[in-house]
Amino acid sequence: MLKLVNIHKTFNIGTINEKKVLKGLNLNVDEGDFITVIGGNGAGKSTMLNIIAGTYFPEEGQIEIDGINVTKKPEYKRAKLLGRVFQDPMMGTATNMEIQENLALAYRRGEPRGLSWGVTKKEKEEFKSQLKILGLGLEDRMTAKVGLLSGGQRQALTLLMATMKKPKVLLLDEHTAALDPKTAEKVLSVTEELTGMNNLTTIMITHNMKDAIRYGNRLIMMNEGNIIYDVRGEEKKNLTVAQLLDKFKIESDKMLMV
């Protein structure tokens, strides 16, 4: 479903602040994979997501989504293939619009737009059904302005909006980092339900190693612009945080010796 081949990305090329962030990154993602991504600050995790989304273009390498070469396609041309949720709950929704209006924007993404405006009766029924999945009671508040919602409610709504059109790949960039632990757990539970229900191919960046082990079927660890550890299935389920920390140290030391 997603293929990154020999991806190189350098910022501030030719200046004293030049920094190579991705150094020949390779990644193959199968349909339905739910990959958690961990690594230290500056490892290249968010840059990888931005490369996939088209926010940045690589100097070298190729990006394929569902067999389509999107390497040179701008962000807006990849939008119909991707869903994305950011760390900041404020980024995924329109504050001054109603919950149902936000959902309508997501629901109609990629569809022809007419001159008429408003949420149809059929759409309202669909949105109510979808909102019930979140378990937050938002199905009874569809006319409420999104700006009145808590951070967790907004992030859950953003997640629903990102998955409504069943994207080829769902990108989650530390989407629970700004939430308190209890709310983060709720949003992660909703994430698991929505991705599983729709068999969505998902890449989730997290700094929480317990969450990285608990969620998804595959875990990758990044360091210095490359993937240094890739584990899946039973081996992933049986990992401990201590083992992950040891693995990170061992692989980091190997790279320093090269």
C-alpha cells in the first residue's frame, strides 16, 4: 500500500545549518498494517510523515501509494489518498463551524461541489451513526460549535473526519501527545476501533513505548534518519519497554561505530 525507496531529505542545503534528516530511508507497508513508530528527537519520524503527505519533497528517492508514484505530486493532489491527524487538536477542525459542518467537509472531500450549502438529512443520519462510535455523546451535539469541545473530543472528531473516506494511508503524528493520560487512552481506543473496522493502513508516531508495543501489528524504531529496528506479530506483542530501550542503545551504538 505504501513504498518508500531510498528517501533522502536535507534541510537548509548549502548553509551552515544544513541537516540531513533522512538518509536513504526504505519502508514497505502492506495493506492493513498498523505501524507504530518510535525514536529520539531528530530521528526523522515527523519528516517521514511529511514526505509521505507531500509537505516536503525528497532530494532523492521514490514514494508510491497503492501503486501510484506520488513523489512529485504536491500535497493537495495526495490529499484524497491520505488521512492525517496532528499533535495539536486545534489543527484538524474548523473552530467556528458546527460538528456536523466539519463532518460534512470531510465527507465531501474529493467530491464535486455545487452552489448549495447545508447538511442533508441523509448526511445527518450518517454522521449521527459515525459519532456514536466515538462514545463521547457528540451525536447529540451535532449543532454545537467545535470550539466548545475539549481537546480530547476534538482529536477524536478529527480522527473520525480523517477516516470517513477510508484513506489509502492514515498518518497519526503523535496525535495523543497533547492530551492527558485518560483522554489519550480513550482516543487510542477509538483509533484502534476505527482502523480495525475499516482495515486502514496506518502509521502512528508515538513517544510512549507502552503504546507502541500495545497498538498495531508492527513497530519500527528510527534513529539518525533510518529505520534501525523493525518487528511485527508475536515478537512485537512479547516486547517489553526495557527490551526496546536496550535495542535502541545497541542499534545506536552500532551506527556510531560505522
